[in-house]
Amino acid sequence: MTLIAAVVAVLATLPVVAIVVCASYLGVPMRHGSIYEKVQRFWGRAVTFGGGVRTRIHGAEFIEKHAACVYVANHVSWYDVFVLAGVLPRWSFVAKAELRRIPIFGRGAEAVGTIFVERQNRRAAFQMYEKAAARIREGASVVVFAEGTRGDSYALRPFKKGPFVLAISAGVPIIPVVIHGTREVMPRGQWLVHSHEVNLHFLEPIPTAGLAYTDREKLVAQVWTSMATAMSSVYGIESDRRNAIGTEELTDLRASTTEAGIVTQ
């Protein structure tokens, strides 16, 4: 299965990158129903099909098809990206800047509007979050893995607060997404791919209208608790409730975020 998955991923990625890079150079706008959205979805579905992944969607009524939102998901595998890409309508991923340097993939990801964040440079990170907020105001949804990196288990880890400041700034709802099954397909630290069923749970949207920067911790806890409760009730996986408070990454940058236009009062 690993060899088949690799071959399909390469065969799907090369033409997709060529198409989106050409479209970007030609100035084709990103909008609902555009070539970007179509090839992103094709790419995600092709890669998951090549890996023998069977996707089941729960809460499909919560997928936002028209207005913008921020999807916040847990993260345990590369296949989290592929599965979501094959399901969601117009979107942009917020990803670590290191991915931009991956040959071919990085250029294609940039062309479809992926927002790369320098995790070690907090000032630069907030500037990129402002770019993401602008993308949302243009009508595109954003997908964020709020834990920051892949984990070794499904138990939720602390969430970074940046994505929640982003949602408050843009004034759009957060749709929590619980992903289960991708760790069995390809866990962190391994390259072997195994056929498996993956379940995507889209939970009830959490509004941010009227919230301010000072409400970020409350919002983090609300989203984290919603996802942890679903993970526990459906799969019996318990998360450490102390992680609900998130990790503080904004304290020293209050002035910087104001300057960057990220804070909404």
C-alpha cells in the first residue's frame, strides 16, 4: 500500500502544482468554484484514495459552503491534510514555514494560498496571521491545526492561541473538527501507509462575533472542550483537561498585534 500511495501522490501532485502555479501567474482569482478549489479537492481525494483511505463524514451540515470560517482540527498525521483537502470547499491552510521548502509541494501550496507561519519568529507569525485574516475577509475559510504539530496520540494537547485571535479579528465562527483514523493510516515518524477508515467530525460552530482579544483564552477553552468531549464520547479517548487553557504565545506581543491589525476590540 505504501508504494501505491507514493505513486498516486506523485502522479496527482505534479499536474495539480502545474495547474495552480500557471493559474497564479495568469492572475486567476481565488473564489468559490475556481480552478484552485477544484484541483485542491481532486488532489486530496486522489491521495487518500491511493492510500486506501475510506472517509466518513459526520456533521456535514456544519461544513460552511458559502461564508468564511476558521476550521480548528486536531493533528496526528500527514493524512489529516489530505482528508480535509478532499472534503472542504474553498480553504487555505495555515502551515509551518518549513513546508514551503519542500520541492514542488511547497510551490503548489503557496500558489493555492497556503499561509506559512514562522513559528520561531513570533512577530513574523502575527504578520502572517493578519494575512490570513485578510484572506478570510475575502471569503476564504482557513484550516488550522491548533496544537501546532502532529501528536503521537489522539488525546488533545494544548492549543496555540494565535488561531483564535485570528478568528476574533476576522469576526468569523470557528468550526471544531475532530479527526480519527489517520494515525492508523500513517502515524507521526513513520512513512508506511496502511489502508484504514478515517472519520471526520464537524462540530457545531462557535461564534466569535462581539469577542475581543481579551476573550481569547475563554474561546480556546470552549473549542478545546467541545473537541475533547466529542473525542471522549465517540472513541473513549480522554484528554488532560489541564490542556484546555492552551499555551500562551501572545503576552509579549500585545503591542505588535495591535500594530499588525490583529486585535479586535
